[in-house]
Amino acid sequence: MWKVGNVMDDVPLGGDFIGYGFNVTTEQGQQLVVFAYETLAAAEDAARQVEAAVELAILVRGFA
């Protein structure tokens, strides 16, 4: 399954390292996607929602 990382600051947002965000990784720690937001509150809210979606899923499959 996938894992939702902790919210952090200094994530890429528009090419510069600003904003707040989190990664979604494989169980082995391979980064699959990063979500970035302008505010800490927005990043924390989104991380909770993504974590709930991943936690309750019976299958999570990425396509690249």
C-alpha cells in the first residue's frame, strides 16, 4: 500500500521551494507524488483526507 508522509515546509510550488506539502510514497519509501499548498492549514487538511482515502482502500495502484 501507499503511505502519506508528514506535512513539511519548503516544498516545490511553482518552481520555487515555498509552501507546505506532503509526499505519497510506496511502503518502501519510493516517492510517487507530492502535493503542495500555499498554507500549512490547507496542507494538513489535504494530508488527512488523502491518508483516509489510502487507509480505507482495498487497492491502490499507480500508473505512470
